[in-house]
Amino acid sequence: MQEAEDGKVQLAVGDRFGTFEDLAACISRFSAENCVQLWKRDARTIAAAKNRVGKLASKMSESLKYYQLRYCCIHGGAKFISTNKGARKSSTFKRDCSFNIYIAAEKEGKFLEVRSLDLTHNHPVDQELFRHLPQQRRLAPELQNKARELMKMKANKMMVREQMEKESGSAVLLKDLSNIAAKHRLLQPRNDLPEVVRMLQEKHNATVRLLTDENRELQAVYFQDDVMKKSFQCWPEVIFIDATYKLLETRMSCFLVIIENGNGESEIVAVGLFSTEDADTLRWFFEEFKDLNPSWNSVRVTMADKDVKERPVIKELFPSSALHICAFHVLQAFRREVSVQKLGITKAEQDTALDLLQQMVYAKNEDQYDELFALLQQTASKGVVEYFTTNWHAIHTEWTMGSKWSCGNFFNSTNNRAECLNSKLKQIVERFSSLELFVERFFALINTQRNEKAHKAAVMLQKKIVIPNGDEAAKLYATLLTPYAFRHLNEELQASMTATEKINSAITDGKICTTEDCSCAFRKSMLLPCRHIFVVRTASTCPSTIKDYVLSAGF
């Protein structure tokens, strides 16, 4: 082997190499410097050669590895014979290029020797063409691992490509990154239930329960870690339930139970993966939930969609809880079903009916609802009245605002908390993921949320709210409540000081208000003292602050 004046390696007949490693290094350098991708066209190892030339092969060092071999250009080697029938478009790198380097052991068996070579090509040889060959685009193992980790964290693929090309010096395509990720996925265990259960129990310290049918086929998975149990124990009053789909390649739906914590934030407290969402599966899920969470009988409100097929199961298992329907989905159902096409009404009749139905959703009390219902019966078409009476009237306490507020629902009139968490889950969990990947990504999401909540709690304990004008009552409430609850209560407290006349008028206008309770929406929904109570207490001999009642609200 010699070097030319430009520093490039040159091969000639008679060049010798003491080991195969030396030969491979020379060929690799020759290939890179001359923009030629080489492959082993013919090769016979020393072990295979012993049957033919046993005497010479037995003298050869194992470090030579081959008795003979031929390197050819990627565009040459064996003559290409197509078997394509024309059904698919196809292409090949084979172009009958004659370039080849033949190497064999010399007579003494101590060296590998270049016996012949043909360095001519029948195609363009160019640096840019060379760097786009698949073999040249292949990333080193350490860069593949780095790219895989970046994509695993959902980094922008174009930015990953840019970084890999910068670090490798090779042309890197987006499909190369996709292939790296796909190859890794194929090597990983997928939907191995025992492994998933072990991961949940050992890595995430979760309680796991499984439901199988008579054929031992998996029907549902229930899991809940210690933090979820503790959160539900602290704030069991209002739960939100919702399911999301297409996250798992097993086609199981993901069913979440969510609560609102004392600072007004949403927290997942139980997870179910269902093969089928029937009454038996839902019953099993909530029975497991009740078994693991003794505070279940403190649930006041359960928020769900009307589409939840097994609402009777929830009513049966949570008898002391009011079952509410998301206001957004109620209005959505009205707009979908009260239509010209479905009920055979005119556009004007549709608009009038929808306006009345929307007013019903926001009815503040039973009297207002009754007035609107009577008006609907008088003005709406027969089809609209029949649809509403059949589907909605009997359960109106589950979807009218006034009825929902009276249950202590913390002003939660929609299922937005559950849908927001489902949306975030879909951002981090790819569609049709394996069970293993789902569990990993799920806990990445909630651990991040927990970290953010822990930070807010730490700041809340270290900083105090600044109360202007030396308001002693506000200062006391600020120390008793979370910032979220104090913000609501302080609005009522300030209103009681600035709008006394108006509040007194409201109290005498049908509101039942004492020094400790009130029939207004704020008091019934938030369970905190309202402006009316503050006014009554100020007018009486009672202390203006209500410490015990504030603490009982759970904030």
C-alpha cells in the first residue's frame, strides 16, 4: 500500500497485509477517499479453505481470517437478473460496474496479497452521491442511541436530524431516524402483561388489579399508586370520570378518575384500561376503587358524560353522590339532535328551541327551570317537546346549573378537567402504543404534574399573601385557606363591604341567610362563607370571621 502525492491511499498488485484488520482499515480508507462503496463479493475463510488447501490453510494465522476474498463496487459484482413481474415499481444499485479487488493468501500463508484489481467504473463517482448511500448514512451505535433517546422524548425530528448530521458528518434523512426508532420498538417487549404488572408494582409502587373472563382473557386493568390514594383521601368530594381511546394498540380504552385538590388543580386518582366498557367491567372497576379507597362514601358529586352507557351502575355504587352531566356535552347533544333533518322542524323553530334549551341549562333554580319548560311546551314543535321529555326532563337535576351548584360541586359544571388531562395524555402517549410504553409515558406525565404541584405548594408555604389596608379578617382567611380558595372567599368578603345595600336587598328577596348558612349559589357550591353571611354577621353581634366553617370546606 502506498500514498499518492495528494495523501490518498493507493492499491497495487502485490500489496501485502499482515492481518485482516490491516486490510480492512486500508479498504475503508480507500473507499472513503475515492468515494467508492465496496462489498465482499466472494470470500472463503481459512476454516472453509482447509478442505481444499489444507496444508497452506493450516499454516495461516487466524488473524488473516480469510484465505481469499474479492471486493466489488456496490454497483457491480454479481450480474443483476431481475425477477420483477411489473406489479410493483422497483429499482436496484446494480449497474454491472467492473470495479473489483481480488485478494488471496500468498504462498507461505503469512500475508494477504492483492492479486488483481480493476479500478474502472461505468458510472459517475462523486462525493455527494457517495454520502447519500445507505451504508454511508448509517449512524454509529452511540449516535443511534442518542437519536433514539431524543425521539423517545418527542424531540422535533428535524432538529434531531440536524444535530445527528452535524455530529456524524454524514447525510441523515428523516426516514433514517424513523427506521432507528422502529428497529428499537421491534426489539422491545410489547404488551407483555406480567412485565407491565411488574413495572407498575416495582417501579411505580402501584396497586394493580386484573379482570379476566372465563377463558382467562384480559378484560380490564386497574392501577393506582400511593400518591393517588392519598390525594383521593384528602379531596374525595368531587370526582370526574372520562375515557379516551386509541392510545393502546390492544384497543383498550383508558378510563380516568380525577379529583380537584384544595388548590383547584386536577389530579388523577385511579386508572382503568378496559377491553369492553360494559356494565360488568365498570362495576368491577368501581368496586375495586371502593375497596382500595375507604373515603369513597365522602364523594358528593360524580361528573360524567351522558354517553357513559352504565350510568345506573355509578348511581348504584355511589348512592350518596349526585351524578352530573357535563354542560358542554348537554349543549352539544341539543345542537346535534334538535335539527331540521332529525326532527323535521324549520330553521326558525330550531333556533327558538335551542335558545330555550340553553337557558334551561343555565337555570339557577327549580322555579326558573319550570318556567322555561312550560314555555318550551307552549312554543316548541311536538317533535322537540317529545325528544326533550323522553331524554332530558326526568334527569334535569343532573344538568341544570342551579341543581348542580346546590350539591357542593365547587362550581364544576363541565368535565373539562378530565378532558384536559386526556388531551395532555394524548400529547405524550403516541396512538396505538404498547402497554409498556403507555405506562412509561403516563407516569412521565403525572410525575411532571406532581413536581409542579409540589413546587407551588412549597412556594405557598414559604410566601404569604399581602393583604392591603390592614384587613384583619382577610389576613386570617389567607392563613387558613389555599390561595385558590382565598381568592374566591376574598371576593365575597370585599363585596360584603362595598355592596351592603344590594346584598341586603338580595337577602330579603327570597334568599334564606343566617349567620352560618345561606341558600345562594356560592355558599352551596363552594361551601365557603358568602357575602350574604358576612353582611348578616356584621349586622349581628357575631364575630365577623368564621374560622370553623372555613376549615370545614376542605380547602
